[in-house]
Amino acid sequence: MAILPILQFPDPGLKEKSSPVTGVTTEVSAFIDDLLETMRASPGCIGIAAPQVGMLSRIIVVDVSGHRRGGQEENHGLLVLVNPEILARGGKQLVREGCMSVPGYTANVQRAQWILVDALDREGKQIILEAVGFESIAIQHEVDHLDGYLFLDRVSSIKTDIFRRKCYR
């Protein structure tokens, strides 16, 4: 396993659309291990998408269970989602988001309150799950990466909705 380097804005690879994974092979499984290790090595990280490490494949990993916001809500724990597709969404919430690919900034972003997702799990089996609250936000954020969007693309106003990340010592 390896900790992979994170692409950072304005790297053009972050704006590319990812291709579907044709099967969960040994190589794909090894890449998922690297993605998980990269996520876990990044303090405060709750999710990562393959394009963030330069792999244009539709794979995300999300785990909000250890985060102060996600640990308070119902969630699925560690999710490995291959070829995730959001089938339905409902409700609206304005949330502050940050991203490892855009260090130093956060922004107010409008997201759905709940989503229904169809994907393959790590073993290649189809799963359909409903996510709400913070977990829903994290999944939507990572799926955006698969489609070449950053959270900055979702802000209503550059002047009022983007903030420098605060550094606490």
C-alpha cells in the first residue's frame, strides 16, 4: 500500500471526467487500498476520489463516522463505492466544504439533504444505499470529483461564499 500524492487546483486533471470501472480486479482492489491509506493519512479527511490522485476511474471512498459532524448522525461507516450514481436526491442544505485538492479554502455550497446511490462495493456487488446529512454531503462532494467538478464550481457567489481556511495552532 502507498500514500498517493494529491492533485491540487488548478491541475487540469481535476477537471476531467472519470471513466467507469469495468470490474473490480486485483489491480483495482490494490488501488482502493492505496486510496484508503491516502485518506487515512490526511488529518480530518472524510473522503477521497480517484481523480484526486490522478486516476480517472469512477471510485470513491468515504467515512464520516470518525468526524465530529458525521459521528453524531446515522452513517454507513467506511464506504467504498465503484461507479457510484446518484439516483435521487431531496431537500436542500447550505454547508461549508473544504477539499484536499483546494488547500487553504472553504466555501458555502448548496447540497441535497439526502441521496439514493447505486454503486458497486469493493467486491463488485451492486449496492443501493440512502445517505443523509453529513454523509450525503461527503458522497456528493466525491461524486462531483468523478465528473470533473470542484466544490468551487458549486458556489453561488465568489465574493461572499469562499473563505480562507483558518489555521489553529
